Amino acid sequence: MSGEGPVEPRSGEGAGHEASANGSTATARVPTASASRYLQQLCKHWAHNLAVEYTAERGTIRFPAEGRAGTFPGDALATLVARDDGLDVRIDASVPEQRGALKDVLARHLDRFAFREAPLSFPWRDEADQG
């Protein structure tokens, strides 16, 4: 784990899929010394009903266009990267409304796993929406 900046999608992640091609992105560095533990708990939690891939350092969660958060034009992808000083969270959504819904969903779920230090700080940065 390193103290680098917010997570950027790797080749094949984010930049090429439908959610971010014409969509909406948000990033945050969530300060915590337990980033890897929270990343793994969150990914295990959602692996039962969503497409999830993860290691101790990095995870991706695909949220379908139609789900509990609502109905949207395309899937969304959440990318998590554990750092020494925090958890980088990136949401690549199909539209701003989906981005907003997932910011809330991710924050609520992470706060549940981080109950000893909750509420966690989520300094979200929304990228300009592409038209």
C-alpha cells in the first residue's frame, strides 16, 4: 500500500465501459488506518449478489443498471484501493443521479463496517459531467 493519490482506473476499467464513457464520476479518499479490512468486508458483503473482484489492496464492484439504488441507463462501477492512510473510492456511473445514489450507498455500508470510527469522512469530488 502506498500514499499515492486517488485511484485511477486501470486498463479495461472505468475508461472503456459504458458507465464512464458518457457518465458521471466521483472520487474520495476516506481517511482510515483500516482501509484494507473495510475494502475486503465491503467486497465480501456484496459478492453474494453483485459482480465483485478484490484483493487485500484493490476491489471492484459492479452495480447493475436496475437495482435497489434505482433504474439507470447503464451499470456503475465502484473501485476501491486501500492505502496506508485511507481508502480511495471511485464511482463511475452512467448518470449523475446514479452517482449520487451510490455515494450514499457506499458511505452507509462503509460506516457500518467502520462502526468503531464512524462516521467516516467522505470528501467527494465530482468530475464534470460529460455531455
